[in-house]
Amino acid sequence: MGRAVAALAADPDVSRRAGGIYASWTLAREYGFTDADGRRPDWGAYWEKLITEIAARGPQNDDERFLLKMRSYQLDFDARLQPEGRGLRERLNQR
């Protein structure tokens, strides 16, 4: 988080981000910083990969159904992705 704040503070055009909400992993991708040990954990990429795998094979337990349902609600925050979220919920309700 500290490196994300430092990257934002050093950005001469940081005002374009005013009022926004940003994840450290997206800022790390954009600004190119890493953790002190050189790694760049990317929870967002992990989440997308996990959800894609579960959706492709179908949920195998209640935990995976819960994750897919949460993803469907997450998609509702973007009007362009709302149909995908509704479709995911419909598929879950059929099982």
C-alpha cells in the first residue's frame, strides 16, 4: 500500500484520479512497482482466474456457488457487464 501511495504522490497528473477507488494490484500494474521482495501479488488476476475456472467446470460445492454468486453481483456494478451477471445467476439457479 505504501508503494501505491508513493507512486500516486509522484504522478504529476494524479488529479485525474480524484474521487476514484483503486486497488493496489491495478496501481502496481500501471506504475510498475513491486513489493520489497520484488514480487507483485495480483489478487485481481487470481480472482478472475479462479472464477473463470469454476464457471467453466461448474461449481462443485456451496463455497464455489457462493463465489460465483458474489462475482455475479460484482458484475452488476458495471452496466456493460450486468447481462453477464444475470446470466451467471440464472445458471446457478438452474442447478
